[in-house]
Amino acid sequence: MAVQTAQLESYLESFTDFTRAHASATPDWLRTLREEAFVRFCEVGFPTTRDEDWRFTNLSALVRTPFRLVRGNRAALAVSDLAPWIIENALARLVFVDGLFAPALSTIGSLPNGVVVDSLASEIARQNTANGAAAVAKHLGRYLDTRRDPFCALNTAFLEDGAFVHVARGVALGAELGAGIARPIHLLFVSTAGSESAPSPTPSMTHPRNLIVVEEEAQATIVEDYVSFGAEIPAFSNAATELVARGNSTVEHFMVEREHLQSFNFSTLRIEQARSANVVSHSLLSGGALVRNNVHPVLAGEGGECLINGLFVGSGRQHLDNYMLVEHASPHCASRQFYNGILDQRAHGVFHGRIIVHKDAQKTDAKQTNRNLLLADDAQIDTKPQLEIYADDVKCTHGATIGQIEDNALFYLRARGIGEIEARRLLLEAFAGECLGRIKPGAAHDYAHSVVEARLVSLAAPAPASSLTAESPERNLDSHWEEVG
């Protein structure tokens, strides 16, 4: 408790400096939003394992680390430094370095009429634009639940910059390639070790905030991508995205996280769906020491559809926590959750999927599935699929499985002349392919496939001797599946 109190005082100091620095350029509505959110964060503090939504995730390492906001002296990046993270055929690319927009590294290009792709800070500064700041003030902070999640409150308190995407009614954004193949908008968030001239870089924190509004009968594909550059200094990225899908719109959203192993990455995707809106969320998590991925769609309009698709891959001592909260608030809506986890060595994964069917959400059709592959005896998964149903005419199912690489499948491949490493890679790719197969063809699909393939190549090789324990001298390849739920 003393440690948490000290850290809250540190966040108070950072918030005081932050508000003082932005006092003259902050509109009243934003100032109020920030202050109320920070008060809420101070009221509840950091969650502990006594909180049901956090029972499998210990935040002591995060709480103990003295993070500071990155203010100036950011590391200098060149366009060539971004080469490993470029999406070919992207419609636009916004790059943020340590949470702040970097226009010199970004490429927006020519956009259809009625479409805005810009930094959130720039749009807030434009007080008189018809579809810019007006849309920001209308939607920003309206959907994210700062009362329920202290990390959402913390993000809102330090809200400064991020991406703003507004797609006008009827615009099929990035569909120039034809055949339903969309060109995505790429939002690249780069965490650095700070200025190279700094004598001793301190742990840094950023709070990216994104607002995506897709109007009626419009279509868009968005890729959020979180990466690290430079030395492995502890960094805390606490991101939040509000995605508004208006009536009959179609949105595909990607969350890609592959920061270095000194990183803490917390993200929240809050989706508000109107009548007959169709939203797909893909999460690909492979980096970070401690990762928490929150996806919270609310099907607020009749006839909405939502697919939540995810893959998390961990090794070493990584901790990857996935929390899904799907709210069916209107009738005749359908949701699907498919999450696969691959864990090696001492990695710890969490899947907590919760579906709430409200009283008026009759004729709901919801399904939730979590499958996990453990590659070592010390790897651990906690899975908790959960249903809360308050309507009487619904179709809802949930379940989870936990298993290991099948010995027979591995033997079959090796008997045909395929080496062990290659055979393991093929089996891992087949397991991960279930998630990749749900992504529509196009630039985003190809990019996601390359991210996953690169991660699985490292897992296919035998574990280094230093990672094995006396209790677990070798990998266990026995076939064993356990069904939960």
C-alpha cells in the first residue's frame, strides 16, 4: 500500500506539470474531462488481484516502477528506421514517437472527400472545422468507461495526442484495389529510450488516445501498431481507442503489439455499434513483459454483428492478459469471440471473456471460444469464459481448451523427412492460422501474417539451456487437451 501511495503521488506530480504546460491551449470541455478522470484514478488507484477483473494479473512490477511522461528530447528517428514496420499499400500512415505525432515520418497523401486522418491534438486545436474538432468534442470521452477501469481514467487524465480518423457517410475508405480488398490506415506508435544525449534515461510513460468515427454505410480498415526502438529501457504505453461505428457501417480494426521485453503495454478498444453495424477486431500480441489487452464492444443498435479475433504468443517470462467484455444491449445481434494462445517456457497467458446479454437483447446469438497451446511444462494459462444472460430468448455458447503439441503429428512430419524445427513451425503456423484465416485478404492480412510468422520461427527452435529448469529438463511433446467450460 505504501508503494502504491508513493506512486500515486508521483502521478499527481506528473499530472500537475502536464496541466500547467497545457493550460493556455486546452478547451474547457477537455480540461474538465481530464480533471474528472484523474480524480477517479486517485480514488481507486491501481487494481490488485483481489479485483475480479484482475485476479490473474499482478501489477506490482508496474506499480513499483517510477514512470515519467516523455517531454521533449525525444529520440530522433529517420524514415529508414521505420522500414521493419511499413505496411505496403497502406492508404495513410500516422507515426507517433513516444505518444506525440511525428509529421515528418508520416504519410497521409490524397484522401477521399469527407475523410479526415490526422493527429488528435491537431484536430482539438482546430475549434471551427465542420467535421474535425466538432466531431472530436461530440465523441471523445463519451464511450470509454473511466469509472470502471482506472487505466482508462489514467489515459483520459493525460490525454494529449493520438490518431483521429473520421470517415464520412457512404465512403468505402481504401477500396481502390477492388474485389473487396481494402487499403488500411496505419497508426504506428513507437516507444523509444528517449534522447540519445540523455545521461541516464528514466522509465517513460505515454498515453496514446485514438478516436475513430465511421459514419453510416461507410467502410474502413485501421491498424494500430505498437513497437519499440532503441535500448530496452522500461516503458509504459497506456493506450485507449474509442471506435464509433454508425448504422450499416463496416469496420476492421487491428491491434498489433510487439514491443521489447522491458515494456508494459495496456490497451483498451471501446467499440460503440449502431444499428446493423459490422465490426471486426483482430488482436496480435507477441511482445512486452506485461501486456493487458481490453476489448469492449457494445452492440447498441439492432442487428449489429461483431467478431473478436485474437492470437497471443509468449515466451520467457512474458505475461499476456486478454480481457474481453461484449455487451449485447439490443435485439437480433450476433457476436463471435475466437482467441488462440501459444505459450512457451515460463510465459503466462490470461483469457477472461465475458458476454453480457441485457434484458432487451432478445434473439442474441453469441459464441466464445478460447484455445491454448502450451509448449513447456512451466507455461501457464488462466482461462475464464463467462456468460451473464438477462434475456430469455438467446443462443449463447462458450468454452476453452488447453493442450500441447501432438506427438503423433510431430512424428508424422518427421517421418517424411521434415526436421524437428521445421515440423514444429508448421504445427504452430497451423494453430495460428485459425486466427489469420479470419482476416480479409489485403495489405493488413499480409502484414499480420508476416508479424506472426516471424514470431513463430523463434518459438519453433528448441529452448536454450538457460531457460530450462531441473523440474522441466526438456519440452513435453505429449498430446493432451483439457476442455474448460
